[in-house]
Amino acid sequence: MGNSWLGTAPVFSAAVTHPQLIPQQLKPVMLVSDVSVLRMLSNDAAVGAFVSLDNALGLNTMTQGDYCVAMVLDHSNGADAILAREGWQSGQQQSIHVGLEDSTLARYVLSQWMKVNGIAPERVTTQALLPTEHLQAWSNDNVDLIVTYQPFVQRLKQRGAQVIFDSQHQALKITDVLIINKRQWPALAPAIMQLRNKAWQQILTLLNAEQNEFWQALQALTELGDEELRSGLQTVEFIPAAAQDRALQALLQEQIPQVSEHLRESGVYDTVVGLERCDQLSEGR
């Protein structure tokens, strides 16, 4: 399960066009937003999901450690962004109205932009928007800035929006992972490992080859044309099967401590419950 993030779209496209690649125990479902995904996990309506590391740590903290990390999907290299109208300037005094999804990730992106640009918190007001509401808010001139991610970045750029800050910046490190409920891991382990070590590489092969049926499904899911889709995909660094072990080690040793520190410093959580690797959980856990 995952949201409409471009990094997860290849999995959902493959499930439609090449269902034989997806292990039978796994049923990929694409939801509209981070909020929907986290609600499904919290209600035990799903056993796992593709989420950003920020959201994964937030959920694991709220559940006191119910989840483990099974896979590193991608790194965002410009795919998460803040957009403004052409020529927009932050100025010194005026208030800034920001539309963003009500998620740990969106708040992280906004707070890093504010920190980098010295924007005082009292100048910023936020409005919770689902990704599907971004275009309407933009068209109605309801917000100065929108915090979003691909493919919604591309859709806003088509309306003339300009990126003023994104995940290419050294202050904004975003990784997307697959988390699984620890109680369900023993039963799901074979299927998840098949997805990570075999099916994922086959999906990336379809993506890189722009295989016709797969590519058309991907365009339909993202609502992007050929060039917009290619441009969006250039901002996502997918982690191949052969690099999974190395990526998971880096996640545990470097990225989780960094993101956890940010969540504490920004007052989101007093303490953060880190993630363990699913494939290294002790038996019976």
C-alpha cells in the first residue's frame, strides 16, 4: 500500500499490467494521500506500506515500535518540493500562507525551507490540503506556497508554478521505505523478500525500458504525459535489488539517526522509536 507518490507508482503499474510479478500474498493498493495510508495502518486495515522515512518513524513512535523496515524504495532528488508563483519573494514582514498535506514529511520539508531562509514561524500559516486539492487551491489563489511531491510537482509546474526549494538541497534528505507490521512479518517474509530481491528489479527493468503497456499504465496513474513523466522520474533515485543490503545499513546507521534528531529538535516528538530491519528480527518476535 502507498500513496500517489511517483516512487511507488511503478509497483502499482506492474500490479495492473504484469500481475505475475507481484507475490500472491501481496495486494498493492494506491491511496490518495499520506493521511489515508497512515490511517489504514493505524486501523490495522493494512499490514505494511511504502512511506517516507519521516512518516515511518512517526508511525513507529506512535505505536511504540510495531513496525520494521523491509526495503529502501528510493531517494528523493528533487521530487519533494515547495512551489510558488513566478517572481514570488518571501519579503521581510508579510505573512506566508502555505498549503500542505497534514503529514510529518510535509512539515519536515516546510521547516527545512524556513530554517534555510531564516523565516520566522510566526510569519507562516498553514492550510491542510490533500494532494488532489493542490491544483484547486493554486487556481483559486488561496495559498502563496504549496508543499508537495511528484507527480503533483509536475502538474503544478504545468500551471506555471516555480520550484523555490526541493530535495536536491543538502538540508533536505528524503528516503522512502517499505515498512511491515512486526506481528505479520513471519508470515509475509517470503513474499516480501521475493518482492525486494526479484520482482522489484523486474519492475525497474520495465520502467527503464518504458515497456509500452507498463508505461501507459504509469502515465494513467500519474496523469502525466511522456515528457512530464520522464522529467519527474529524473528526480527519483530508485534503489535496485542488488543495493538493498547496503541501503538498509546506511538507513539504520545514518539516515534514521539524522531524521530522528530533526523530529526531536523540531518538537514533533520528545523521543523517537527507531526502526529495525525486518530481515534481522529475532525469531518469534
